[in-house]
Amino acid sequence: MNEEKLYAVKNAKGRYLSFSDDQHYRWREGQIAATTSQRIAHDLCTEHGGHVVTLIEEPEKVVLTKEQAEIVEGANKSQYPATYISNYTNAYYVEESLLINAYVNGYTVAKEKKYNVKVPHTKDVWYYKESEAYLLTICLVDKKLRGTFTEAEIEHYGLQDCEKEEVTDDGIR
């Protein structure tokens, strides 16, 4: 984010001072003449009325994991959000700071990567999930038709040593 501030002139009706190509100043909604000089903004107030306002950029939203987003949601419902976040993080300053930033500025949840996982010591046979409890195998041709695995599921089923390939929304990478 740029640290330089922008200033504009606003009147009591909520309109901003703006100017056209011929340098005539008018009060308009939605069009703003901004300057990086607070002095120029004050001079415009003296000449045209209104008051100086500081324009700020909207901060970027933080990208969180699903688990981190759940903590921020819990903080939104808590009477003491910072304490809630502090209690649910692993006392790592970086994560705590990230979640506080997400609470204040908003966040988006990162899409979890999915993978097709190859059965070890076989030729072109891949695992798929029939359900949360059962894994079955399929041939290479059918692997796009079956379920994919998240990193957590790969760990859960003990498939960390298997070959894997990332799957995107439009197919395989």
C-alpha cells in the first residue's frame, strides 16, 4: 500500500469538488479531484468551500486456510476478538498477527489443493475414495472420473510416499 495520502474537498451534501477538462471546478458525486498536497486541498476549500478529507486505499484481504478462517469467524462472534484469536493460535506471533489483520481487513479462504495419488509399485493404477473409510483403485483412463485427495487426506490414508499429481478445476496440471 502506498503510504502517501490523498486529499480531496467535500461539501456538507456529501459531494466532492471535481474539475473538468477546461479546469472549471464543480461539486459532483462520484468524481473526485484529489491531490497529495494537504495545502492545495486547504486552498481549494478557501476558494470553493467545503472541508478537506483524506482518501485512503482499501487494504488487501488476507488469504487464510480453512482452519484459520474458522478462528477469525469465532473471533467475529466473540466479545473479546483479540483474546479469542490469541487463545486459538499456537502462540506464534506471525500467525496471530495474520489473523488479527484478517479480522480487521477481511479475508478470503485459499482453495485447498487436490491430488490424484498413484498406487505404489504398479503401472498406471491410481487410488480413489469410495467413501471416507474405503480406498479403491482404478486405471489411468478412469482417474479423472474419481475423487481427489487433499494433503490432509493423503496423510490420513498414509499415502505420503505415493506419486501424486495436482488436479486443477479444469483437469490435471
